[in-house]
Amino acid sequence: MASPIAITVPVDDGTTTARLYTAGGSRAGVTLVLAHGAGAPQTHPFMVACAEGLAARGIDIATFNFLYTERGRRLPDRLPALERCYRAVIATVMAEPSCAGNRLVIGGKSMGGRVASHLAAAGDELAARLSGLVLLGYPLHPPGKPEALRVAHLSAIQVPVLIVQGERDPFGSPLELAPHFGQVPGAVSVRAVAQGDHSLVTPKRGNPPRDAVMAGVYDAIAVWLQGRAVPAR
């Protein structure tokens, strides 16, 4: 597979870096912009494997660093700053010639998915442009605090949503997610990863093996992107 294209993105008073993985084989005509979680950059093995796996299945995919990560800080920025960074990345990536005419889908791992969900719920021009939302390990609540829900905005999401969630995710199991994402007006699909944790990791000696589990996850995401995301408006 070809190496990703590095893209410099102006954000506020600085810049961050995005990586664009061009789809191989038969292209689906979709660009997925995928944000990382709170504690790991776009170069984390989870993010790289996901990007490479989806690109191999016909999806153009862009990852990026939030500005705090790019600057080497550990504490995430507040939500408005995270949203501004995400919006800047989307604008820059979708201006790339290889993404011309593609449908736009956004999403992310954990915190990155939560930020994407807020963008999808914003009710603005960007939200109207989206064709779907992909959430990997959605942080429904902090571990051990099921009452501290992060769901107030969900009813404003108007696009189809795909959630991939580990059955033993301490941030919220698939069963916990179901009633809250039932508020979403559009179609919501949940793929539960048996014995998976917050990073979808299954036991070392699990059956099927971890690699096979993740291959199934990438297959499911690619099929959903190709068949369930609504046409761009």
C-alpha cells in the first residue's frame, strides 16, 4: 500500500498534521475523516491499522492530530477548540483533488468520535453536508460513572450512524448505548465486538483471533460506508 500523504492544516494560530490514505482497488467514493482518542495520536497502531484496513477496502480515509496532540500536550483542549481543529481538517482534506466528488463521513475513536458527533449535531452547513457518522468505542460515560452521560446532543444528529463498541467497554457497553442512540432520528447500526474492550481488543487466546476480529470490523465499516451512508446533500 502507498504511504499516506502528509497534509499541513492551518488551525487557529498554528498548524496540525493530517494523513490522507488513498483508497486502493475499487474506490467507494467516500472520504472518512477519523479523529483519534484523548490519549493517543494519529500514529498510534490502532489508528494506523484502521486507516490502512479501510483504504485497502476502497475508502479514502484521513486521520489527523488535534492541536494539543500536535503540540505534545497530554491534556485535551476544550470541546470548542477540538471542534475548530476538526472543522479545519475537514475543509483542508476535502479540498484535496483525490477527494473531489466524494461523500463526506466523519467519526473517530472514543473522544474523537464524541467530537465528531457534536459536529454532526450542530445543524449547520457542515452537518448538512455529512453522509454519515462512524463511532469507534463511543464514550457514553466515564468508567464507573454511568450517571455522567454524554448524550444531550444526540437527538440533533440527522445522518446515519455506525457504532462499533466492545461488549466489555467500561465507557459504555452496546446495551447501554442502545436507549440513548435511540434518540437519533436517522438509522443507527451497532456492531458489538464480543469480549472487546474500549479499544475493541479481545482476549489474546480468544476465538476468533484478534486479527480476524479487526478484519471483520474493517469489513463491516467499509460495507456500511458503501451501502448505508446517504448521498451528500
